[in-house]
Amino acid sequence: MTENITTWYLQLLDQSDFTPRYLDDEQLNIVEVKIKDFRYNRFLYQLVGEQWSWTDKLSWSDEQWLDYAEDENLLTFVAYYSGTPAGYFELKKEPQENVKIEYFGLSPRFIGKGIGSHLLSCAIAEAWALGAKRIWVHTCSLDHPSALNNYKARGMKVYDTKVD
């Protein structure tokens, strides 16, 4: 018998609902990838997603990755801890001033250190800086057990749930 997968869709509509949680750690830096290279996005996707069964893009060709990662509406930010990629997030600018947190996560060795709350706070702040009126994301029961709570703790509200 296969286990059902639950997907939660969350959104943030008002900056006053945003509850950031930042770390004060000089070794942690969040950097926007200004020179796009689809190979780096693929690397980050595999680094972060392997443990959570992110498989939808593993079979993509270089051309598909290029079209995705080098799209002008996709922004990639990487968390470096002491120079090592610790995690990343991608923001996708959409119509009607929506910004989707396309991918978000940490490398396995950096989970459980409070970096996830910091990184999500940075993702949301960057989305507001892009002029977002609505920030949204989806997560599922295959993701880290704290993922849903992290989104909610930053002020995001569930607006839909699907079970497959």
C-alpha cells in the first residue's frame, strides 16, 4: 500500500503578518546569483532535494534546465556558511505581482541549526523587495517535518490542501 502525499499551499498577503527570524552569525551569508548558470541551479536542486525525493527535474535535459534557470523571472539566492553552500531559494516573479518561492531548502549538514528560519525570512524579504503583493509556496509531507511549521511561523497561511 502506498502512502498518501499531502501538499499544502501557503501564502502571505500582508507584510504586517510577516514574522522574520534572523540569525546573528557572521559565517552565514545570503548571496543572489547574478550571473545565471543552469548547472549551478541543477547542483543546488540535487544537493538540497536528494534527501526529500525531489525527482521531477532529474531527467531534464541541459536545454530544459537552461530555459528554467536562466529565465529572467527566476532569481536564485544561495546561503553560504563559512564559504560552503548551506542552502538556497528560488523566487519566481509571476503575473499580478505574485512571487512564488519555487524551491527552498538546506543541504543535509546544515539542517537543525536555525538556518532554515533565517533563509526563509530572507526569501520572504526579497519577495517583498520585488514588489510582491502575494508570496506563495507549496510544501508536502515528503519535505522536512519542520517545513510546514517554518512557513507558518514566518506568517504564511494555508489556503489549500491536496491529498494524492
